[in-house]
Amino acid sequence: MSFEKEIKLVEELCMTPGISGHEEKIAEIIKRELKDVADDIETDLMGNVIATKKGSSKKGPKVMLASHMDEIGLMVRYIDDNGYIKFSTIGGINDQMLMNQTVTIHSKNGDLTGVIGSKPPHVTKPEERKKVVPYDEMFIDIGAKDKEQAEEMVSIGDAITFKSWFEAFPNNLVMCKALDNRLGCYVMMEVLKRVDSKATVYGVGTTQEEVGLKGAKVTSYKINPDMAFALDVTLSGDHPGIKPEEAPVVIGKGPAVIMIDASGRGIITPKIIRDLLIGTGEKEDIPFQLEVSDGGTTDGTAIHLTREGIPTGVLSVPTRYIHTTVSVASMEDVENTIKLIVAAINSLE
């Protein structure tokens, strides 16, 4: 199967900037793509986008699909006397991946490029070379000659994204920053385009997931669905440096149906949702994988604790090198994620 058209939209989503709290441009893409599909589209005070597609039955259930729009990034925190920028991290970032990255600072005067500088190896002591430099010892060089000039270029609180490029790899793989979670956004939009169900489906682009699952909390309270699904990505354990038992889900074998994440501190998927997803996958012969995770969590954790409790599941696309500028995922897995959730929703009475 060729994914040329699909890849173009995924590329646009990934290359469009939108760190936590600055998701407006992603929201605009979602609204553009769903304007002829949804019966109603609204944006709430937190910037969450809610697209509603009414079901064929007034008595049909309400189903919420949550895909967070934000990506990890940085923010301008301080400008020193020489015009160098100190920054804070937004979302879960490994300090090791920051060194010598090229970044884009989104200022009121427009976008400008900076580099995260480091001490050259010529003057680095042997014991220093073995240590990971913490982010608060790093700085961004924007070419300013002093603080005054730097302050004309950037301001405290400006959002910073990582410079990356999009690449279509062989075997229907794609590489870019922000696959977490622009792939989930793509899945959500495609599900709304294809679903034909008795259920009313709410496609929600949520804000600030990477910093506390915030958008999902308020939108699930507003919608109060009968069931919900968080659409996200998960670790793929098919590369060197990671043991199969640490991440048994791999690229190319379909989406991961999450049984538990964060060792149960996150979501413990209820039986009704497990049976729906697993039963649909088996009946429709759609490949999927089961995952019990000790690691992070998703919007599903916030949703399932809303009001009296909402039956919630998580469906994730296996992705290599999550939370870096070079994440890799399979468009075939993306397509099977869409097929599985569409078939599950269409089966609801």
C-alpha cells in the first residue's frame, strides 16, 4: 500500500511547531481537515479542539477520542549579559539529547534560529567527558553581541522547538520530531473521516498532555462520554540497547492495546474496553499487540478518573526514539490503528 498522500499530512503535522501551551497551529490543521466531516467544531478556553460527528442513532453512545497536540520543547528563561539564553525544559526531555541541537525560537518578531552550545572537547577534562551535562548548565547562542541586542530579538517566555526535518524511510517508515503525538492527531482525524456508527464520536485535540494531561481533564469533564480512547504512541523495542522484556512491542506488528501503563499508576484498562479492542482485532483480522507498561502514561489516565469514572482505553502506535528529534514509526501501524478503532466504534450498539 502506498501512503504518499497520508505522509504529506503527517509531515505537515510534525513540522508545525506546538509545544505545551502553544498548540494553536496544530489546532488549525485539525479544524481545517475536519471542517467538512464534523457536525460541529469548537475550541475551548484551554485551546482544546472538539470535533463532533453525530451518530446515526440518538440513543447511540458517546465516544471520545483524545489525541494530544503538544510536543516537548523548551522556553526562554533568562538572558545573560553576553546575550546567551538559559532555558527551561517543557515535557520529558533527556538532557543527553539536548547538547548541540539546533532550535527555533518563536518570538514576537518571528522565528529565529539558535544552537545549544557546549564546551569544546579541546578544553574538556577527561572526567567531564563521561558525564551528561544537565540542561541548566547549557545555553542557547542566537548570535547576539550582548544582552541588549538579545532582548530585542527574544523575550522571556518565548517557546522553543527543535529543528528537524521529515524523512520518508524505506518500508513505509517515517522519521521526524513530534511523532509523539502528531501521529495520534492524524489517527483521530482519519477515524472521524471514516467512522459510520450509531455512536456520536468526539474527536478531541487536547492541550498540555506532556506537562500533566491537562486538556484531557477538562474536555472529558465537558463531554462526559460513555467511553473514551486515548490515541498516542508507545516505545518500540526493536533496536539495539533495549531488551525485549523492557519493551516487547515492536514496529510493524500493529498498534499496541494498552493493558496497564505506569505499572498501574496510570490506567488499568477495564474489561469492557479490552474485550472490545481485542475482539474487534481478532474478528476483523487487524494486527495488534498487547502491552503492560512500567513507563509513562497518557491522556487516558486523566479521562478515566473524570466524574464518576469513564471506561477508557489506550491505543498506541509503536515508535522508536520517542521524545527525540529523530523518532521513527510505521505508516502501516498507523493505518492498522485507524482500522481497529473505526471497526470497534462501528460495532457499538
